[in-house]
Amino acid sequence: MSRLVRSLGARSCAVGRGERGIRAVIAVFLGAFALNNLDTPVFAILAGGSAAIVAIGAITGWCPTSLLGRTPAESEPNTLGYPEARQQLQH
């Protein structure tokens, strides 16, 4: 497995096929709403963009909410040497 596939898989938030399927159905409904509102371009553009984002999430497993999250900062090791919940455990 390539590094790109592993990194995309590590960042995915879709649990399984069911959740991805639900996202695909939502993307279809948003796309239909966008096509239905072509007479009001503002709603059509917003719905079309949202449909594209949800469809990308359904196909790749990428989570749109990951755009809002921050990367965790590296924490300093404690003085006792015990692993803490905010530190990565070493195997």
C-alpha cells in the first residue's frame, strides 16, 4: 500500500460502506436540489458545491469536518515516565 493511500486512510472518518452510502444518497439529493434551483443561482451554486464536497467524502472517505480541526500539538513527556493519554504510545 502506498504512502498516499495510507495517509488518506488515516485521515478518513467514514466508518464503513453504510455511512459512505448514506453520504452518496445525500449528495444525490443535494445535486437534485441544485438542479431544481437553477433559476436562483445563489442556491444552485451553494447546493452544487455542498453536493460536490459530500460526494468527495462519500467516495474517498474524507471527512469535511477535518478542515475545521487543528492538528494536536506535541506534548512534553512527563517527569515520571508513564505514558499519558495525550502522548502517542510506543510499541
